[in-house]
Amino acid sequence: MIIDGKEYIKIGDAAKLIDRTPLTIKNWYEWAELHEMLHLLPELKRVGKRKTRYYKGDELYKLNEFKKHVADKGLMNDFNRTKWGKRGDKVNK
């Protein structure tokens, strides 16, 4: 989608590109906001009645970098356990 002359990609398509789910990416933003690290993720734009999340095509590399350097390193474990409770404990066992 072109917005203000720039290419934007829907969250679902971005998630497929980095082999994660849209829910996972939403959780990354929640964690990053809590830890004042939103600068590590691409700026998002919400469009339409459903406020669909879109990302600038030229900033998608930030999602992949976050995945490699934060999410896949276990830095979000405590956050996930708190958020998901007992369900999160089962996932980590």
C-alpha cells in the first residue's frame, strides 16, 4: 500500500517475512514500550476503521534485527511469563 508516497506493508505480511505471527510483533511493541526501547522497532502507521498496523517497507529490517537481538535471546521471558501466566510456564518447559 502506498501512503503519503511511501510503500507500507501490513503487519500480517511483515510477520510472514520474518517468520513470526502478528500477535508476536504486537507483543514486541508492548515490551519495547515498557522498557523504553520503541526506537528498536519500525514506526507503525494505523489505517482504517480497524486501525490495521502498517510498516514502512524500508524499515522492515528493524523487525528482523529485533527478532535476532532481543526476542530470540530470551530477553522477553519474564514479560511473557507475566503476560501469559501459567500458560507461559507451559510454553517454556
